[in-house]
Amino acid sequence: MTQTKESMNSIYPYLEEDSKTAAPLYQLQKAVVQRDCKTVKELTERMVKEGVDLFRILNQGLIPGMLEASERFRKGEFFIPELLMSSRALKFGLNVLRPLIQERKNRGLAKVVIGTVKFDLHDIGKNLVIILLEGNGFEVVDLGVDVSPEKFIKAVEKNEAQILAMSSLLTSTMSWMKFTIEHLQASGLKKKVKTLVGGAPVTPIFAKNIGADGYCREATSAPSMVKKLLGIKENEGESPFKQDSTRL
Amino acid sequence: MRENSTERRSGKKVLVLACSVMEKEIRQFQNGRLEFKFFDYGLHRTPENMAQAIQLEIDKASDEDYEGIILGYGLCSNGIVGITSKKLRLIIPRIHDCISLFLGSVESYQKQSKEFPGTYYLTPGWIDKGQTPVSKFKSYAQAYGEETARWVLHEEMKHYTRIVFIDTGVYPREPYRAIARENAEFLGISYEELQGSPNLFKKLLHGPWGKEFLIIERNQSVRQESFLDL
Ligand code: B12
């Protein structure tokens, strides 16, 4: 690797530099940022074969790569195509890991119902959350966009979901998160299901005010937040990105 | 601004800081007292950079002798949250985004989004900035090839069912209408036209500033809560 330690750290701050697997993990991060599906898939497969812990590949390779892509979008360095292509590359790696993670857990970890709220059609962030949750072994029911409170609640009931996750990108539709949580309360389901909210305009304060159970700024934090909400222990190669999620 | 409008002829100037996507719609209300500064429309993609850019201009303006500052921005995904003016009062339309301004009121935008959530709005300003599905497709294809471009555009637009062209009355209608229609055809979705209204622009730039506006006093910050109806 030609990169100096310093430049490596400044771009990809979450790497354990001193370990044997650091170089391939770094390459994996880079491949996600560079939207290289083939390399992501091959590197992931190779590391699995070499016996690298699955959650280490995930939390120190794939996820920091995605986080970097998402950060570049926030700064205006990446546009929608780059972001979507990085998500797609991430999925190639997660597709390798998912069956193995599920095997290890014997079954899906938990069921998550997710959707973008009423009158809102933005779904790039939500779809990324889905990719990440599924890649972490969760079973996800995607209700799509423009989802009414009634539809959310029906799906929670029907699927006996433990988590209800909502995304909103319009400040003009954010209040539908609140209405959905109120509906949940009224239907008596609030005790059975935890709510998780996200989307660019959603703040931790807003999330708290509307009575959500959890909030993440980044999709990459969603899996560890869901585990936290359900009291599931974090796995090896623990995710270092908890600082941007809040249990409310 | 002591008075509730910018109509008074004498006295100091009022600084207008606005998004370049509405430059023409705003300039038509020059009444001799306004001074304009337009920002790159691209800031709408990066709300976290937006406040910084606007704050910088507000700070610069504090050293000059303005009566006050008018913002040609909505809440824009919290892009104006945290903005503070130490010396001058800020007038801000109480809207979530620019579509309310183009349509002339919050109510008409609300009505549209409730009846047809799957609407993608085009105005001549947005068309000129290349922010149409057709132009995006072309630039994606140039960067990544047609196949990827098609996939990206599909991911972006797959839920939309209608293109609405808003005629804001300050551009020649025919060429823009043709482009808007071409976009609907390109996506295979329905096409409609709405007559824009200058009402909200006019009130923003000339006053009087009633409940459709937020008046942020000196040293106070713009807050998200002020825009939400919870
Ligand atoms: C891309 C985009 C579009 C695309 C959407 C494509 C798609 N399929 O989603 C297109 C071009 C189609 C579009 C359309 C419109 N848009 Co738009 N759009 C954006 C833009 C630039 C980026 C959004 C995005 O995808 N970001 C990338 C993703 C990855 O980020 P994200 O969604 O925030 O998700 C991250 C986190 O928030 C988190 N996350 C997200 N959801 C969740 C959920 C959970 C549970 C968790 C844990 C985490 C989480 O994870 C992600 C990664 O970390 C934003 C501006 C911005 N920067 O936010 C405007 C923006 C949201 N749009 C806006 C507007 C006005 C519109 C239109 C009305 C424009 C028009 N001319 O018609 C229509 C809306 C129609 C409708 N009813 O929804 C405004 C909204 C203003 C408001 N009212 O609040 C914005 C803020 C731009 C602006 N400043 O004006 N838009």
C-alpha cells in the first residue's frame, strides 16, 4: 500500500492500523467509495475464506466505506449517481455476508417494518437502511414511499414486527412520523414495537419530542441502533459509529 | 427594518439574499431600495453548507448600512437553521421550500402535494439550471454510460407520476413548456401546467410581512420549530 498512515487515517478514520487484516479492510473501504462492485464482492469473499470475522469485514470494511461515501455527499463532493453506485457496491459485499450471518444466528434476528412517510417520495436513504439491515441479518418489510400511519400499523400487526422504522426527507412531511407514533399508541401496539426515525432534516430533538425510541443520523448506524433497542448484544468487530445515533 | 415593508422611498437599502433558481422572479420586484445577492442553486443539495454560505454574507452585511435583510429561502432541510444576524433584522418566508413561492402560497402547494404526492415540479429557473430528468440523464450518461445512467435515473424517478410545469410569468412560456413536456414524455408520466403566482414573492420583497413570514430579531437564531406545525 502506498498510502501513508496519516493520509489513511484522515480519510478513513475507523481502521485498526496495526492488524494483519488492515490492508484488505482498507481496500474494501476504498472499493465501496470508488463504487467498484466487482472488487467489493471479490475482497469480501476472499476475507471470508481467510476466516476474517464477518462483523469485522462489515464494521471495519464495508460500513466505513459507505459512511465515507455518504459524508462526501453531504459535503457536495458526491452527487446522487455516486451515492447510489456506492450503495450498490455495498450491497455486493453484504450479499456475500448475509447468508453467513443468518446461518450463524439460525434465523432472522428480528423483523423491521420500514417506509417513507406520507406524501414523501424520497427513498434513497431508506433503501440504504434496508440494504444495511438485511446485510446484518434482519428481516425487513419495505412498505415503499408515501406510507400512511394506517398502512404502517397494519404492517406492524400483520408481520408482528419488533421495529417500526420511518424515513422523512421533507420538513413538510416530518410531522407524519409523529402522527404514526400517535396511531401506534392509540392502537395499543406501542409497547410491542420500538420506533426508529431518520432522514436528513430529522434531528435528535425532533425525534425525542415526537416520542420515537431511536434516531440515527447515518444509515450505517441503523443496525447497531436496532440491536440496542431490542437488547441484542453487539457482535464482534463492534461498530464504532454509535456516536451519531441516540436512544431516546 | 422599523416599518413593515420596503416601500418607503427614502432611507437605507434592504439586502436580499436568495437562491439563484428564483433570480428572475425576485428581480421583477426591484423598487429601488433592494440590493440583491444570489447564491448557487446547488446549495439545496447540501443543507449543511447552506447556512455557512448565507451566514458569511450576513456577517459581511453587518458592517454596512442596511435597513435589514430579506432571505429568499425556505427552511430547505434545515439549510437556514442556526443563522443569526447580530445587527440587522431578518425577514424569512415561513415555507419549507421554494415551490410555495413559485405557486404563490403555502396553501396551494399543500393542496397539490396532498392530491398528487408524486409530482415533480419544474420552473424555468430549475430548467435553466439543468435540473430536469432529461438533462440529468445526459450528464449521468456522459459520466457513467447509458446503462448506469438509466439505472440511476430510474432509482431517482421511479415513484413519480406527474411533471408539473409552473409558469412563473417572467420567462417566455413556449420554450420552457416544451422542455417540461418533453421530460414528462421521456419518463412516460403525465404532464400538467400550473399558473404560478407572484403574490408571495411580492409580499416577501415589498411587505407587508404578516403571518406568512418570520421576523427574526437581532441576535436571535433561525430555528426549525418556527416552521413546523406540530
Ligand atoms: C435526491 C433528492 C431528490 C430526488 C429523490 C430521489 C429518490 N428516489 O429519493 C428527486 C430529484 C426525485 C427529488 C424530488 C423532490 N424533492 Co428532493 N431532494 C433530494 C436531495 C438533493 C437529496 C436526498 C437524498 O437522497 N440524499 C441522500 C440520502 C442517502 O440521504 P438521506 O435520505 O438523508 O439519508 C441518510 C440519513 O438521513 C439516514 N436515513 C435516512 N432515512 C432514514 C431512516 C431511518 C430509520 C434511519 C435510521 C436513517 C435514515 O441514512 C442515510 C445515509 O446515511 C435533498 C437535499 C438533501 N441533501 O437532503 C432534496 C430535498 C429533500 N428535496 C426537496 C424537494 C423540494 C423536492 C421536490 C418537491 C422537488 C420538485 N421540484 O418537485 C420533490 C419532492 C416530491 C415528494 N413528494 O417527495 C427539498 C425538501 C424541502 C422540504 N420541503 O423539506 C430538499 C431538502 C432540497 C431543497 N433544499 O430544496 N429530490
